[in-house]
Amino acid sequence: MNTRRADTTVTPRLGRYRIDARRSTITFRGRHLFGLMPVRGSFAVGTGTIDVAEPLRDSTIRVEIPTGSFHTGNEHRDRDVRSARFLDADQHPVMAFAADHIDSTAVTGTLTVRGVSRPVSLSIERAARSADGFAVDATTRIDRTEFGITAARGLAGRHLDVSLEITCVRT
């Protein structure tokens, strides 16, 4: 996980923004084989909107992440994680995040995976404004067992370090 702190004091202009899925990424790192082997992968960013308000804490974020987009480059593992044993992508095609507290250094909200909702806090590492929107890099650590994903205990790591690079454009 990136531990350096960059300029996070940049506040986007007020208004509604759409997350540009083509220019946004969600990557993760975890452990496999009893914690001995690193695993890196990604999820596609689905739909999302951000409403920037004044004060910033009154802003809202809504994002959907397709569970079927889980990808590590190992097709057997990817199929297994998308199966009912883990993400159950057929029954739960999206993970959802909704923010309930935003400031210049963190976004706190609720992540819903497989119908289980838990609080998650994202640390903002970088924020930058552009002519048509803004970009934010953020990190968090997710404990998969908190969402009821308990298959392969010991074999598959419990925690995922997640990095987001999100680009938003004004609507």
C-alpha cells in the first residue's frame, strides 16, 4: 500500500460528476498459499456519481463495481473467486459503495458485498483538479471475512489492500 501523503487539499468545484470508468482503476493486493505468495488483481469500475457540495462533508458518492470483473490473470482462480464460494457474481453482480462522510483526507461510507454491508474508510492519497473534473487516488484495507466471504481460510488471504485511481468528469 502506498503510504506517502500527497496534496489532498484540492477540492473539486461544486456540482455533479460521473466516474469515468475508462480512466479509473481499482487494484488490490492480497496473499495466497497460506500467506506465502502475493496476489495482485483488479476490478473494473462500473457506474458512479459524485455530488460535490458545500460544505464538503455534505457531498455524496455512489459507485457500483461489477463482481464479474474480478481479474488476477489466473483464469482458474478468477473463476473460483467469481463463483458462489467467494463473490457469487451470478447472484450478486455488483458491489456497491455509498459515502456518508467526506473530507479532504478521507471518504467514509458503506461497502456492500454479497448483500452484506460494512463501513469502509478510504484514505485520500492524492487529489487533482482538471478543466473538466478531478482525479483522486485512495487506499483502504478490506477484511473479506467481514462480508461473509470465508471460503479457503488459510489458503486465501483474509485482507486485501485496495488502491483506487478515480477520474471524474462534470455532467
